[in-house]
Amino acid sequence: ARYAARPDSTILGILGSGGMARSHAMAYAYTHRLALIKVYSPTREHREAFAKEMSEILGVPVEAFSEPEPVVRGSDIVAACTDAARHIIMRDWLEPGMHISTVTNYELGVDAYDRIDCYVKYRSGTSTHHFTAPDGQRPSSLKGSSEETEQQEAKISNTHHLAEVLLRQYLG
């Protein structure tokens, strides 16, 4: 997000309230001067605890929402950090200039791919070819990402900028 999100991004929308959401909030607060964080979680206690904790840790106001739409709309950066088995970011909620990151392919509705200008796929070589990663990070041939999602990704790669970022860990 340091290089992909607009430098003037000040509003972060987080979908989810677990460990990944906390890590994402901290990372985005490190890379951008956030003025507001909005959070959605289906569990009231979780979203309110996240809002209180992250506000104290980051020194940024955090507002909790009971629905995902107001968290996405109006945000400069949207981070989907869920274990959702259904789409949680809808096409009509996307706005020009918005930076979106997802943990799984399921979080972004497949009809939203035509609104994307630049797409970065972050997958290690290991996770792409073996059963060592979440379903959304494996190809459909290995019982991972849906064929529908792969077709949408292929359309983007043919008409937009597609960057494959490979995770490499150097030992020693």
C-alpha cells in the first residue's frame, strides 16, 4: 500500500476485527497519515473492542460499523481481513482512486474486477502449487480459487497492469 495507495490517503476501512485486521491497521498507519479508521465486524463486541484497542494503540479515531458498506464507501484504503466464504466488497461500493487489499479471493465480488485499474497478485510459489495456503491462494485445479475468479483475474491481466509479486525468504 505504500506504493499502490494514493500518498494522500487518510481514511482506512477495515473489514474484520481479528489479528489480520489489527496487523493491517498498524501497517497502514505506518505507511500513511491516517485521520480515521472505520471497522466492520458482524460481531458487535469484536468491532467495538477493535475500535477501542486500535484507537489507543495508533492514536487515530476508530469508528465501528454494523454493516460493511459504510466502511468501504468513502475510504481511501480498504482492507478486507475476513474469513468470509462470500463476497463482502460489492462492485457498486468502489470509488475511483480507492486502494483495496483482500486476504482471500472471495472477499471481492467477481463483478467488481472490471472496475480495477491495477491488480497486484501476492502469492508465494509454494502457496500457488501446494496445499500450504488458504483456498483463495491456490488455483482452482488444486481446489483453491474459483474458476470464476480466475477468469476475472485473466481478463484483468489481458487489459490492465498485472504484477506478480513472489514472496522469497532468504536464509542466512
